Amino acid sequence: MDAANLQTKVRGIDGSEKGEVTLPDLFAERAREHLIYEVVQMQQARRRAGTHSTKTRHFVSGGGSKPWRQKGTGNARAGSSRSPIWEAGAVVFGPQPRDYGYSLPSKARRVALKSVLADRCRGGNLTVVDAIGLDEPKTKKVIAMLDALGVGHDVLIVDGAAGAANEGLERGARNLPKVKVLRAEGVNVYDVLRHKHLLLTRAAVDALQERLER
């Protein structure tokens, strides 16, 4: 998208128009599919528990003595009843607890996030609201707001500047399976891609600009 065409309407939570805003240049970032793929892979790797575990010979109990003498029995040589080739024996090269996480350069992560935000803007799946203030932390209030804005119920809501949480909105939206609320500092590539629509407040736009255009 051309940076000159980043004008978008600002709406209230009742669906009314509140003027226009010029989105920052980060919403004009070109598509970078492979970089987005790399960042999603990194996020999924970091979320892996890595708690899988198998018992090697060091951990299997028993087998302290040699099952039979080395020669003269007609059996194959054996040193322990907990050998990997025995029933109830150890596991060879089995998975052990580990951390799968790794990092990509911070610049690459910022560019990938700008790319998915720009994609939502180009596709018409971005809505900017003036502010979100719910008088009650009720799910029905969040549903009424989404219906008034016409954004559907598969939406990522980003409200407030960094460090400012809208607890009423977070509590009201947590019962909706395809609605997620994030603070501006928590916006990430994976969550933007998982939701069809992106709903930002003015404060969130400013916070994202400060975070990503350094």
C-alpha cells in the first residue's frame, strides 16, 4: 500500500464516525512471506513445553548384576537385564527434556510484524476506534461493540498504550473463543495471523508506531 493512502476512518464503539487518522508508514510495509514464516516458526518453538522424557540405562531401575555368566550357558552374552534390547529395558536415544526456543534478530521480528499489520490494512481487515471504555466487564458488552463495528467475532483487539491495560475489556472478552485482547507491547505476528480482523485504538496505533519505527 502507498503511504499516501493510509487515511482511515476512526469510529466509536457504537459504530459512529469520529473523524479520520493517518496511519504511520509501518502499515505500508511490503509483504515478506518468508520472514513471517520464520518468525511464526520461532514463536511456536518457544511455546513448546519440551517436557518429553524417556529413561536411559542410567535411570532404569534394576539390572545391577549380570544375568548369567559370560560363557557356557548357550545364551547370548548379556551384562544387564535393563539393556535396551530387553523387555522393560532402557530407551536408546530417546527424547530428553530440552528448550526448543531460539531467537531471530530484533530487526527481522519488527519487519515481520509490520508486514502482517500492513497486510491487514491492505485487505480491509483493520478498524481503528477512538477508545474502548466499557462500563461493565460483560461479555455481552463486547459482543454489542463488535456487532456495532461490523468486525465479526474473530478479532484481535489491541487497546491502549504500552503498560496501560483495559481490565474491563480483557475480562469481558475472555469468554469469546475467537476474540483476544492484547496490550500494544504484546502484539505479535502469530496472534495477528490467527485472527481475521484487527481492531486498534488510537492509543494502540501510537504505541505501535513508537515500538516499531525506532
